[in-house]
Amino acid sequence: MSKFAFASTGKSCRLLAISELVIIYLGFICVLASFYFTSSEEVQQKVYSLLDIPFLPIVIILLMLSLGLYNPRLRCDEQGVFRRLLIISALVLLLAFPLSNLDFFSLDFQITLYSVVLSLCLLMAFRYVISRRFAESFRHKVLVLGGGERAQIIWQRMRRESDKKGVDILGFVPISGDKEADLGSNKIDLDIDRDLLNYVKANQVDEIVVACDERRGKLPVKSLFSCKIHGVEVMDVLNFIERETGQIAVNQMYPSWLVYSNGFSRPDSIRAISSNLLNITIAAAILFVTWPLILFVMVAIYLEDRGPILYRQTRVGYGGKPFEILKFRSMRVNSQANGAQWAQKDDERTTFIGRFIRRYHIDELPQIINILKGDMSFIGPRPEQPEFVDRLCQQLPYYSERHNVKPGLAGWAQLNYPYGASDKDALEKLKYDLYYIKHRNIWFDMSIFVRTVEVVFFAQGSR
């Protein structure tokens, strides 16, 4: 586990962000004090500078969020974290340079430079100390009640240390009725009717996850109730997987859970209007910033093989209705003459300029037109071709539920899973798409948008 990327799930993530915001703010205060606060007259003259200080620390925290430094499943070493912090420093300084020349912004560029360097050094030191001394305090102890196929889901999903940074799985307790499953050496021989509460007390268990294959007449209800009375949280395996992995276990989901669980609600008119305004605002801002790049790509595509610049393809959208998606052409003309195909790694059909624009997702920019037309949203499940949808709806349960929201240019599945090129990948992405549909709101959309910056910066999930 990286010394600088450690467990930061739920409340601990918010606590971490607030703590680091305070640290960054103190770094700015220290630099400002060393420059100006040498006499009482200068203090009075420069007090208004304090009003400008919170702006840049908040920007730094947002950039740390966008580059994955608050992602509990961040998989990178110290160099990866340091590289992200260097990118953050460069972006903040690029923002501060023009602001320092404006009359209403009182911080000099030199002060901002020293403040950013000091703050990021303090952040590295803070994360090192926390990860070495207090990492265990961010974890809660979990006992899994079950030793069969449902329990194996937890074992498979959270086998690596990077997948269970926020939890410490003590073991799996088999129950009568469980099917045979490989859980390694993690099974615990325990008489759940007599000794469950004693085990919970002795090992300071915070949470019990019910993951048995057969519940009817098999659950130790009295023992579980006693544990709950003593402050231990009892949770269903589906809710646990949803919380810890950011996905829904579709292949283990039962209809009653889908009906009775929270979420999957239709947005009210205010949320719908705010979502549309967010889409239009983001689309307009991206067009304003990227129009020189768009013109350059259009010329480059045309000069390479004199073919069409835009690629049009039928996709399935909201309500299962087809629409025509727009992309910059990144493959040779007639690349799908033999029928619809998944894009593969190092696909031979890709052109020279196509490899570049696909790597950095530039080929997706024309979909802003789809967003402005209302065919797509900025955030949502990625739309697929009708040929794939027809087959996947028959093979995968609940796949058609993806069409209850508008498809998106970016999405929760794209942040958490690499490019899908098979039916198996489609199932994994469906788990993330259903999680998004269940929890979607404008704040979740904004969080996904900010974190998408990391995907673009490091060319993740492209083929």
C-alpha cells in the first residue's frame, strides 16, 4: 500500500479533505506572514489579502479530488502521487499568474508560488505521518456471516489490499446451507448460536455482513440481534458490496432488494432542470476552451486520408430509442464493413491521428452536439450499438435499466473500469452503471465530472 494513498472512505475521506484544506491554508498564512507581517502598519495594509487566500486552497483540494487523491482505491506508488501533486502545482500556478495581475486579487505571484510549494510539502509530510501512525484507525473490522458463493463475492472483490483499504475482514463463518466455495484459509470455525456475541466482543468487530446462501431457517436471528444491541452494525452482502466497491452485484441481486432499497427514484422537475442547465453550461464551456483543438483535429483527420471528418453511428439512448452519435473519425473508412465489433487494444483499423485522439478521448468532443440536442447528458452510462444492446439485454439481467437515464459522455463506469471489449466487460460496467442510476444526483454528477479530469490527464480507459 502506498505511503501517501491510504484508506479514505466515507467520513474519513471528508475528514481527510478538511484536514488537508486547513494544512494548505496554514501554508499560505505562513508565507504571507513572512512577507508582510513584519510590522503593525503592514498588517493593517495587507489584511485584505487574507480574503483571497481561501480561494486557491479550495482549488487545490478540488484538483486533488479530480486527480484521484481521495479515491479509496487509488492504485499508485509514491511517484504516482508525487506526479499528481506536480500537475496540481502547475495548474494552480497557471491560474494564479493571470489573477495576480488583476486589481481585485491581492496575492502576488511570488507569494502564491512559495505558498503552493510549502503547502504541498506539508501535504506529503502529513500523508506520510498519517499512513504510518494512524492508518489502522481509518479501518473498521468486518466479520462475514457465510462461507458459500455469496461470501465468495466479497473474497473476490476485496482480495487485494487496495480494494479493502477501509475495512479489515476478519474472516468468513460458514453457515448450514452454504454451497462450496474457495475462500482460502479465511474460514472461521464458530458456533454462531452460542459464541457469536463473545467473538464480536473479543475481536472488537464493528460490522457483521450477512452473506449466507440460504437464509430461510438458517440465520442466527437472536445472536445477530444481540450483536446489534451491543452496537455492531448488521448489513446485507449486496449493500456491503455496493458501499465498498461503488457497484451493484447484478448476478446476485434479487428482485425484492431492487424494489425495497433506497434510490432508483425519478428526479423531480427541479433536479431535471438543474441537470439540463449543468449539461448546457459544461458543454458551452468545453466548446469555448477547445475550439482551437477541434479545428486542428478536423484538419489533421482530413489531411491524413481525405476521408470524412465526423463518424456517425446509431446508438441506443434514453427509453431505448436510437439516436445518431457523433465522433471524430479515428478509424479507416468502412472499418465496420463486416459488422459491429468491439474496439481492441492496438486496433489495426485505427489511423495515425486516430490513435492520438482516442488515447486522450479527443474523438469524443463532437458528442457535445449530442448533449446540446438533448440526445445525451454529460454524465451517464455510455450508449452502445443496437446489435450489442439486443444481445446483452438477453444475456445480462437488468441491462435494459441503463436506458432509464440519458446516456453520457462521461460516467461512473468509465472512472472505475477500463475500456469494455467483451460481454464480460459489459457485465462489469453494468454493475457500475446501476450504482450510478441508483445514486445519481447533481452533486454525484459534478464529482464524476471533476474526477474525469484524471482519466483525460493519464489517458486511462482508451483504445
